[in-house]
Amino acid sequence: MPQDQGEPSTTTAERISIPDDGVEALFGSYDANLKTFERLFGVQIRTDGTALLAEGPRASLLALEGLVGQLAELVTHGYQLSQDDVRRAAELVRQDDGVRLSDFFVRATVKASSKRHIAPKSVNQRRYLEAIDSHDVVFGIGPAGTGKTYLAMAQAVASLTAKKVTRIILARPAVEAGEKLGFLPGDMQEKVNPYLRPLYDALYDMLDAERVDRLLERGTIEIAPLAFMRGRTLNEAFVVLDEAQNTTPEQMKMFLTRLGFGSKAVITGDITQIDLPLGRTSGLIEVMRIVEHVEGIAFTRFDGRDVVRHPLVQKIVEAYEAYAEGTPSGSLYRAGEMMDTEPRPAQAANDR
């Protein structure tokens, strides 16, 4: 936790009171939440009825006290905290001890449909949603599992439901992820469907299957390989380009110049997992240099702290980042930095 410059880190003790109706939610099953607090804040915790007896650095204890107070406030106002909610809240406070948890658990929810309400699970995810609200073109760049595509699709569905747009277009470059799939049978749509399956999965997770099928049949929602975008002008549409690290510079320029009136575009990708042939430049890396300072375009960069899959995925991402930092080519993989040359290709992971 942050500390004042020049102030030594001294261990102190603090008694943190908890409302009676919040004890079970905050302690967790077999005190699992308390173990999470100890790990994240570097403190030692004992319990005394409806209070936590915590020892550790003063700054950590202040952050922990703020966290417990905000969680207790959520419980008092009727919010049902799950164990994952408590862990996520602790991660948020650890990232920014000035964060207001109600902005994440109550006010920042994306109402994709009556079936799904989606809330940001990290500070960067909230910034990402705010950027999509306020900009017409947004880039979400970072490792797999950070919610780049899933949140973009949630915003797309919410915009369609609210009649802010008349259609949704979801696109991906059809690039093999290290495997040779050979000659696939079937018509064109059947050949490219395997590449687009993650987009279908997210869509069916947000809307009833029958409604998805109707919207797809009418063309209100279109899922297509990027090559199908050439020559089109996309008006009053919410367009999501996924796996953009596998676009060529020509494809990226083509996609960005399709945007018509009343439209919004979100481009997502992971620049550490490029599946283009050796020697080909990634359109996502190039466009980061070209349009970074263009007004109306926003960039959100994710890292291992934003991973919302199995906890081991976050550790795996962080391990890869640490490994890259220690190699001569590590600077190519640092999240959030401009790239001077192209990363070596690696196998892509599907990102919701």
C-alpha cells in the first residue's frame, strides 16, 4: 500500500468494527475473506466477535479499514456480497485506496439485458466502460481474461436495447492460432464460424437464445470475418473488432474507415499473442503509433491485475510479464507501452 515519502513502514495495530449483519459476508466461509485481506494488504488479522484485530503497516491498516467500512455500507443498503465480490473489492482498494466501491457494485452496472447486468471488476475496466461511453473509437489492449471483448459486447447489446444504435456488428480476422486447420468443409459461413465462436458464446451469455437467433436472422446482429467489412459504410452501428492484433495494417485502416454517422467502434487485442506469419506487421501495433493522439479516440490498457478468470490465470499472466521483463525482447511485451518492433508470434487465447 502507498506510504508517505520518507516515512518508515512501522507495524501497528487497529481494531476495526463490523456491523452485526455484515459479519458473515465479510468473514466469508471458514474466514476465507480474512485470509484474502491478509494476503493482499500484508497484515495479520484476528477476530473478536464483530471486530477485526489487525496488525501491520499503518497505510495498509487504513486501507483495510476503508475497505471494511465501504463493504459494510453496501451490506447495510441491501447489497448481497458474494465471496468473489469481497475479493474483487479488496483488489480494487489495493489498486486505488481512494476508490468508491459503490461506483463498481451499484452505479457502474451495464444493463445488457434483463438477463444480464455486467459490472466492471477493476479500475481499468471501469475506465474502459467510461471511455466507450464518451468516445466513438476505443482501443482495449491487454492480456487474455481482462474482459476487453466481453465488456465491449455488453455495451453493444445495451446500446442496441436502448435504441442508441440500430445494429451490432462483431468482427474478427480469420487467422489460424498456430494450428493448421486444413480444408474445412461447408459454405463460407461454416468455414469461418470456428473463428467467431467466442463472439457467439458471449452473445448467448447476455441474451436469450431465441432472441439472439431472431436478431441474427434479421441482420440486426451480424458476426462476420473482418474481410467482409471491405467496401461498406457502417451507419448507426456498434462495431466490435476482436483479436485486432491479428490484423494487417491495411485491414486496420480499412476497418477504421468504415465508420459512418451515429456509429461507435471498439477494437480489442493482445499484442503479446500475434498469430500473423513471421515478417508481417500487426495492424494493432501500427495504429497505436498513428492515432494515439487523435481527438475522439481513447486507449485503455489492461494488465494482469485486470484478469477476471480463474485466479491462476492472473498469476500466469503476471509470470509471463515478469519473464518478458527479464529477456532482451521483454520491452516488446510490456503492457501499456508503445512498441518499436513487432513481437514474435505466439498462440492466441480466446478472450471474452
